[in-house]
Amino acid sequence: MRYTTRQLALYFREAMRAENEQQARAILAANLGFSGGKAAKQALGELNELN
């Protein structure tokens, strides 16, 4: 199957968005882990509600 340049560009853009989102989540998690406190407890509670 052949892909157009536009299809490849859209796929690449989506892949980069997903990677950037993952990095942002990792940074947020590390920041909350080190700072602790009310914000960390709230974030943990929100994550537990999703599961």
C-alpha cells in the first residue's frame, strides 16, 4: 500500500503530538512527585477515579 505525502505528514504530526503529550504527563508526574502536597494528592485521586 502506498501513502501520500499528506497522509505521512498527518501520521507524523499525530505521532509527535502523542509523544509530546506523554512527555508532558511524565514531567507533570515527576513535578507532583517531588513537590507533593495537596496538588499531588488531588492528581492521584483523579487518576484513581479513572481506573
